[in-house]
Amino acid sequence: MNLTTQQHLSLKPGDFVKLLICCALLVTSLPQTIQAQQDPLYTQYMFNTLAYNPGYAGTREVLSLMALSRHQWVGFDGAPSTQTLTAHSSVGKNVGLGFTLMHDRLDPTRQTGVYFDYAYRLKITEKSKLSLGIKGGFNFYQNNFTSLSTGNVADDPSLSGSDYNKFLPNFGFGLFYYSDKFYFGASIPKLLENKLDNGDIEVLGESGKETRHYFFTGGYVFDLNENVKFKPSILARFTQAAPMSMDINLNFLFKEKLWLGGFYRIESSFGAIVQYQFNQQFKVGYGYDMTTNELSSYNNGTHEIMLLYEFNFTKEKVQHPRHF
């Protein structure tokens, strides 16, 4: 018996939930080494997908601009902070182009990344598409060990002359399968494992290099009634240089305007998300995290602000609002 493409790839809500669980179990079964998470985390990752998956480029089919500022562990000296600006748009019928500018600080290091994305979309069924993307660009990495307070830096030979900068080109790829109701993505945004040391001193553990990060994400939008929608989603991150990290999010949308939800990052933190859609173009979001580990006694939580604006240059009105 011949099966059609639609029979192979269409998913029901129950099948999609099973798929998310299977992916979560697969990721948690991979071997792990406890060192350091290099790439920044995001609470509102579902609206910042381009930062880690080039397959997302152009999937909203309008020019989408997103700015996000994250300040982690407020009150903790030298705590991480991340600012991200993304832009992406559909070009023609099947092509998407994207751009990401990211600045990340975790004392004593800074990194500024500039990346470009190209994606090609394939129509799988009448309601779903598969977008395949590639990402290319660079990180400008800065290490300022002498800024650390050691009492007397001048007498510390391990820090003497250790400041340096490095230019780190990289590339990656991703896929994004989606419809109006659900999505699933997998990506490796950085394939090259560039060395981070300057020949005299190594950083970030024994490896002293950028490690590959593997991302798996998915979500589904359920219509509870004509005014309320429910969207569960997950994001799993895996790298050999850190324990597996997984975010589990539960969000509700009221009258296509107000998002309210919460999340739990396994063995790390929990928090809340609130977003408001002013119109079809403009959305504002805020996320707040509280850590559940030993750091909870030394910081005032994490704050994340997101602004999203979209330009629709066609005269066609959006018939099915996208919720991711």
C-alpha cells in the first residue's frame, strides 16, 4: 500500500505530545559532563528562535524585528547579561533570510556575535511546512582576566598579560517543522569548536574551546474556547561541556492579546512570563526567573524584556495569527 506524504507527516495533538516526550527522553539519555554552559539562555526562547535555529528564518512570512535584553542573577557581581537583536523575513515564496546581533557578558569575558541565516521552506501538507536553514558568521571574543579582583593583580603571575581578543568564525544548521498549531525544531548553531585560549592560559575548563550545542524544541497551541488558547512548549539544550538543560513552559493566551504563563528549568530555576499584543505588529514581553540552586541566596532573580515589531508590506490581512 502506498502512503502519501501527508499520511507520513501529519501530526495529531496527542501524537505531538508523545513526540515531545520522546525527544526529552532522548536528550536526557545522552552522556553529560559537568563544566560550563557557553551559549546564553533565554526565558522567552519561543519568540527568539532565530538566535539558535536558522530554520526559523522567514517562517512568520513578514519582516520581523525582535530586541531582547536579559539580566541574569541581578545583584550578583559580574553576573551574565545578554542583548540580542534579530531580523528575518520571507523573500519570495520559499526563501527566508535572517540576521542576528548578540552581545553576551559574563565577567571576565565578553563576546559579540554577528550571524546571517538562509532558509528554504518545503510544503509538506496543506497546513505544514519544513524549513531547512544554515547559519554563518562570527563571534568576537574578549577575555579580560586582569579586571578580576584578586587583592593584588600585579603580584599574581597567573593573570599577568592574560588579556586577549579572538575572532571566531563559525557556521551551523537547523530544521523547523511547523503549521498554524504546532512546531518542532532541531539545530546545531555552531559546528566549529574554536579554541578560546591564547596559548598561555586556557579558559572554560580543560577544553578551552567553543563546544557544540544541540537544541531541540517544540510546542502546540490548543483552543480551549473562542477566547482562550493553551500553549505548552519545551526547549532542550545539550552539550558535552555542561549538564543537559530543559525548559518546560505552560502559557495561556486570552483574546489574542494577553499571554500569561510559567516555566520550569530542570534543576535550575522557575519563573513567569507575561506578554501583551498591542496590535498585529507590536508585542511586548517580560520574563522573571528565580534560581532553585545554591545561587538563590546571592541574587535577586533574572529579568528579561522583549520587544517584537513586524512589518506586513502586503495588503493581505493575516488570517491565522502565528503564536510562535
